[in-house]
Amino acid sequence: MIELFSKRAHALKASEIRELLKLVQSPDMISFAGGLPNPKTFPGEELKEIVPDVISRHGRSALQYGVTEGIPQLRDGIVEWMKRENVELTRENILITSGSQQGLDLVGRIFIDPEDPVILGAPSYLGAISAFGTLEPNLISIPLDDDGLQVEILEDKLPRMRNRGSIPKMVYTVPTFQNPAGVTMSLKRRKKLIDLSYEFDFAIIEDNPYSELRYTGDPIPTLISLDQERVVYLGTFSKIFAPGLRMAWLAGPHQIINKLTLAKQATDLCSPAFNQFILYEFMERGHLQPHITEIKELYSGKRKVMLDEMKEQMPEGMEWTKPEGGMFLWATVPCHIDTQEMFPKALEKKVAYVAGTAFHADGGGQNSMRINFSYSSDDEIKEGVDRLSTVVREEMSRVSC
Ligand code: PMP
Ligand code: G9A
């Protein structure tokens, strides 16, 4: 039967992160690999009250098929939520999805034909590389620096692309506390990116799971708050509520949301109504904002422990980003070290990270790694950094430039 697979099925590759989740589940392993929220943040107490109420109050709808767009109450709740960031939308601009991962898949389906140029960062979120990759685009990477995607490099490339008749249809970016690098796009670059989207006629896909998780520094406006014509926005409750409910949303111009809705109809008909009612009640009862405050307190402490330990323990020659929020650091080791090759040695020492190559659509990142700080306990962070520093030191002394 294998010979019956489509070309697309043959091209499917395992996600390194999903595979790692299996590998790092042994109890003595300290994993900085997965982008997992800390289970301490899951709102169990509130849900013990809400879940029975959903059954008694909304049971008939919550256990029924729902409309593809999502339950109106939740879409209205999200419209209100986004007003906090000066984004004025209506229910028609919102589509509830089963995780932002589904949102990425739907966005890819409506914009990408085979060979279409699609711009994304180097590094980029692995799940976006997989979602878009199955549609056989020409993925073009633009490097990041401490101020996010280097929009100037894109600006330089676009006229040449236009001369060749290959303008990108979309630019995908995680502008705030990027996964994997932790960096944030400056306001100047955000504005420039929007200007370019008008000049060269492309959509901007703003994937924003992390902006609520700011621990220091001043907020920078989201792209969708700066422009609501060219930006398609992905928000998710995975990192501020619980990923197990798979609740997320797409926001954008009405016409685009309509097309995304058609794509979703073909995918899963609708996202679980039950989970939508749970989330609606959670928001309606005013739990979300205080809940985010608690998460931020916990993660802010973990970020500090991680950064302090890295500073104290890591050898000279290793560098890392100092994100103001989110869940990840991006670390770079001297260029002669291949973090993929080093990985089995880290596993032997019972510590895990994700090697940088996984986040590069077209090569690169061999001497880098992503380090998560939200999941482990403070003691595990200390011990894990200690183990990782031993691995890096050994590798530095073993392989010379
Ligand atoms: N985009 C980014 C940048 C992410 O980091 C993640 C989760 N790690 C997702 C999308 C997918 O999130 P969800 O749980 O909503 O599918
Ligand atoms: O478990 C997943 O696949 C979601 C997390 C993504 C990540 O680690 O970036």
C-alpha cells in the first residue's frame, strides 16, 4: 500500500519536537526541549466549577456540532479581548480554530500553491515550517537579529523578486518573543513590514502566542493593531490557559476569514463546542486576566533562574538571547560544534534541548539550540543548565576549530 501514497504523503517528515516529546519522558530527564507550559499554571480549580456548569447550562449546544466559525459568545469575547490592544474587530473577523497549529494549516491552504515563494524567519517556528512545507512552497528565510526579522534584508530582496516575477504571497512572522529565538521585532520594523506589504502586495501572517507573557520592558503594538487590512493574526489560549483544550483563533479581514472558514469546513467541520463553552465561561467570569498575571509571575521567576544559571555556568564562547517574555532562549555555541551531533551526549547526561537545524527551513543553525524555561522546576533548571554546560564544555574541548 505504501506505493499508493501521494507525493505529499511521501514528503511528510516527523516534527522533531513531537518526536522529542516521546524521547524525553523518562522521569530523570530534564527537558528544555518542548515548548510546554508549566502544568502548575493549568486552572484546575476554576474548571472544577465551570465544567459542570457548562453541562447544566449549555449542555444541549456544548455536546452538539457547532457552526464552523465558532460559538458566537466566544467570538464576541475574543473581540472584546483584542480591544485591549486597540484592535477594533467584529465577530465576522474571528474564526475559532483547534489550536493555532490548525490556523497555520488553514492559512497555508488558502494562500499557498506549489512553488509559491513564502517568506519566514531563520530561525522560524517548526510547526509553521511543517504546516506550510506540505504545500510545497518555495520557503525563503530572512535572518533574525535581536530586533526580530531583519526587514531591511526583505526590503532589499523584494524588488529583485518582483523583477523575476516571484513576489511572495505571504510573510510569516512571530514578532513578539519569537519561537524559537525569544526576540521581538522592533516597532520600526513592524511599520516597515506593513508598508512593504502594501507596496509589494503580500499578506502578513502574525503568529502571536506569547505577547501576553511579557516579564520586563514595554509592550510593542501587535502588527494587527497597526494594520487590519493586510494582517492575518493567529492567537491561541494554549500558553495562557491550557493547550489540552486546543482553543485558538484566527483574526483578519472578513473575506479572508470566510475563505479560512471554508478550508476549516473541509478539515474538521468545527472545533469542539464543549471546549469553546468552557473557555467562554472562563473569560466571562473574569478569570483570564488574573490567571495570566499568575502565569507571568511564575515564568518571570523561571526566566531569571535560567538567565542567572546560564551566566554562571556556561563556558566562554557560548551566547544566548535574553528575551523579555515568552518561553525560550536561543543559544549559540562556537561554530565548530554541531548541536545535532552533540544531542545524544546531552541525552546521556539526561538533559534535552532542540537542535537549531530543526527551525531552519533551508539549512543553517547547526551551532544553535532552543532552550525552554517554562516547563521545568527552578531546581531542574539549575541542574539542567549544570548538565548542559558540562556537555558543551566537553564538546568544546573535544572538537577544535
Ligand atoms: N505558533 C507558535 C509560534 C507556537 O509556538 C505554537 C506552539 N508552540 C503554535 C503556533 C501552536 O500552538 P497551538 O497549541 O495553539 O496549536
Ligand atoms: O508540543 C508541541 O508540538 C507544541 C510545542 C511547540 C514547540 O515546542 O515549539
